[in-house]
Amino acid sequence: MTEAVTPPSPFDPPSLPPEEPGAGAGAITPADIRDGAAVALVVGVAGVLLGLLWVWLAPRVQYVSNGEAVFLRSTESEARIAADGTFFLLAVGLGVLSAVGTFLWRRAGGVPLVVGLAIGSLFAALVGWRLGLWLGPSSDLAAAAAKAGKGVPFDAPLELLAHGALLAWPMAAVLVHLGLTALWTPRDPDPAEVPWAGYYQPAPPKP
């Protein structure tokens, strides 16, 4: 027995082509995850540069000893605030550079790149902070005063009083990268019109 087949109506919409597996828009691929991890690693290592520049450029607070106690050499010195400002400006500058470098490398946006850039930038800021403290003057004031001698000024340990400056690098990097992506990344084409949209027309009026 043969089964009856209903012929297609001219008013039926045409069948859509089969969708390729994994072709969904905005899907995150393993390559995207690898790119994000690479960005996080490279930017995180760049924190060493931040630490070196901070030690080199930050103004120094100086102490002096009278043989019994240690005092600030100048009570009106703004070097402590200037050290925080130096760290902040260096972090912002390196954040901009890392964002531009990431964009020029891939010329695209995407969640993995942004997440990798944010994580790597935060880690870099922490590395630069701790490395600067380690490379800076000793935190043992008694030993430093004894080594310098009575009445001889010596450098105080490098400190970051405003810990919020640690967020300068990740915030600058993410904002600049998003801005570059919005301005220079090619936009997705407009979705094609529905092919069967013209099939359903109101019936003509009867004479």
C-alpha cells in the first residue's frame, strides 16, 4: 500500500537550510579561551615592569635618626602621596598599552579576551606592587638608621597607601579595549529578511 503524499502549497514557507553545528552567533570556541589565557599570562608578567618603574620614579620619603629615635626629615613632604600618584599613573599607562596591544593582536572583542585582560591586569598590578616593596628601601628602620648613622638622612621604605590604585591597570585596560572594539571592530551584518515574509498576504477582496 502506498502512502498518500500531500503536494506542497504555494503558501507554505520555504524550508530553512540546516544549521551547521556550532555555528551559533557569539559562541565561545577553544581558540578564544586560549587567546584569553595568553593575554592574561603576558599582561600578568608585564607587572614586573610596573614594579621596576615604580621603584625608579617614585619620590622618596626620608627619615633621620638622633641616635635614639627615627623622625621624618621633612614633616611637610608630600612624597608619600606622590609615590601613590606615580603608581597610579604608571598603572593607567600600562593598562592603556596592554589594551592597545591586545586589540592590535586580535582586532576583535569577545568575553575571553576581556576576562583574560582583566585578570592579567589585576595580577600585574599586584606583582608590580609587591616587587616595588621588595626592591625598595628596607622596611627595617632601626637597621637602616644604624647603617646611615646619627643625623644622616636615609630613605624610608616604599609604600602604597591608597590600595585602590591597584585597580587602575585593570580598569584602564578593560575600558580602553572595549572602546577600541566598539570603534574599530567590523560590525556583524544585519540579519537577512525572512524569506517567507511575502507569502502571507491578506486575501484580495471579493468582487
